[in-house]
Amino acid sequence: MEARNRENLVELFRFKIQELERHLTNPTKLSLIECSSILRLLLLTDECGLFGKLARNIPGFRTRKRGRGVVKFKAQIQADSHIRDLPSGGYIHAVIRDDALSENISKTYNNNDFLKLPVIDIRLSDGKVITMTVKDVIKFIANKLGGVHVDYNSPEEKNQLLYQLDDKYQLQIAGSVVSSIKGLSEIVLATCKRVDEKLVELGY
């Protein structure tokens, strides 16, 4: 990649950091939906996200030592942090939050493992549990609720099951999913700032 293109990549990254931080300063439902589009760009676009492009194209960005990569996410799994009743007697259960106040018991995840962390568990009336991971939540909000697209005709089984519920409970679930994006965005923002420090060290 040419030097100019690398600079453009870093410039886009920094612009998105600032945008994410601005949305989190005074979060609303709409600003959190906007956060999903930024997380999608950083983590998912073109399979590796903007983080992956930085690692692939910026010389010296990726450390050679195993487990010492720059892009690391500090997160804490917290059971029973958010519960809402469904008519089936089931529940919505958010299980991830920012670790800012609990650094001593947080864990560090690479990009792939972070995307696989469970965020919401929804138990349906037949006992089936739908688990939405970090990746699912970002895609659901960005692609279905307006972060990037608005599309309620999803072929994914878990989305079809959600849409079988009454509108009232779909909104309740959607609200819980949107609420969860705040903690995820805070975790990603903290990682972005560490990545930016590395880019400054490399002269960008």
C-alpha cells in the first residue's frame, strides 16, 4: 500500500474514533444506533474491519510476539446485569459491559474472540435460547435497525425467531440490544485509543 493510502487509512480511523467518542458523550437511542455503524466499519467490514487493514498495511503495527498484538479488547463478563421478562417467562440477559472500574478482574480478548462473546440471551416459550454475540449485536443494529440499513427480512434463523414475537416484545428486545451497544462501544473506543498511541509511535 502506498504511503498516501496508508495516511488516508489512519485519517479515517482517527475520524471514526472522534465520531464514536462524540456519540458516547451524550448517548441517545439514535446515537447508539450510529455507534453500530462505526463498530461495523472497525471490526467487520471486508471481513477484517478497519483494524485488520491497519494491521495488514502499516509497517510495524503488528508485533511479532504471540499474544502481544496491538488490537486487544478488555472486557468483563457480568451475569444478570440486565433482565426483562417476556410473556413466555423467558428473559433477555445482557452479559457484557465495560471494565473501566473493574480492571483487576477483566480479561483481554483478540478481535475474533471479542466478536464471539455472548451479549444477549433470549429464552423463547419453547425453551429455545437465542444467543446474540458481539458480532450479532453489531450486525443486527447496523443492518436491521438503521445503523447502515433498515431490513426486517433477514434470512438468519435467530432474526426470524425474534420477528415471530409480538411487536411489543420485538421492540423490547431491540431496545435491550441497542442498550448493549453502549458498553461494547466503550470497550472498542478504549482499544482505539491504544491503537492510536501505537500509530503515533510509528510516525502517523
